[in-house]
Amino acid sequence: MIMNREEISVIVNSVFGVRPKDKQEEALEHLMKGGSGDLLLNLPVGYGKSLVYPAFPFLHASSSSLVIALLNIIQTEQLASLNLRSIPACKIAMSGNITCNFHATDMCSCGLQQIIDGDFKVIFCHPESLFSNSIGQALLLSSEFPSLVKAVFIDECHVFDKW
């Protein structure tokens, strides 16, 4: 579904309480076109790049954003931030444990099936979480997960040593 910037802005503002900046709207508009290639979002610190990945599933119905982030602190902070906005999200640890933000004040454990069922708008993980433990491998091999995730975001990609 193609949306114009005004439609994107209205939805993002209704969910997050902020009007997206020009480059955020541009990035989301590009993603909503679908199939139009990769997107590299290189913006200054503090611009609000981290609004793009949780906003996307609200624009694209029945979808989740998969966020690959190497830094635990980013995953933890973003999970807590989404919790404050009552946006369901989870984090898959390298150990295979899944932490979710279903409770208003505390993080909780949840299961693989909840991810596959699309209970979360945003799924955070390390690359190793997908490829080196049974939970990640089960997700990648499930028939539902690839159709649920409409966009994969790599946060802080400059910290990757090797691709």
C-alpha cells in the first residue's frame, strides 16, 4: 500500500505523539512503496532514526519490524521506550531467551509462538540470536515469520566488524 507523506504523518503522530521530521517521512514513504530496494538512513545523532522501525508496522498492517542491533543497551532502551507507549515489542537474547514488554512496569518472558503469531510490532535481536540458537533458527525456518516481517533494520551498522 502506497501512502503519501501526509497520511504517514497522521498515523505516526497518532501513535507516537510527534509529527515525523522530513527525512523520517521520506524513509517511511520509501519503505511503504515496497520492493523498491534497500534504504540506508544516515542522519545525525539525535535526529530520530529510531522512530522509523517502530512506526513502520503501524503503516503496514499485520507486520512486524525486525531490528538487528549489536548493542544490548540500545535493545534494552528501545524496548523500555516502546513499553512506555504500549507498543508490543520483544528482544531475543543470544542465549535464546525472549524478553517482552507486555507488562506495564516489568519485562517478562515470552515464547517463540508469540513472535510467530505476530504479537509484537518490533522484534530486537543480535545477528547471533537468529543464526546461533534454536529460537532464531526456528523463526527463520517457520513459514509464518518471513511473511510477518516486512522490513529488517540494522541499527548502529557501523559497529559490525565483518558482514
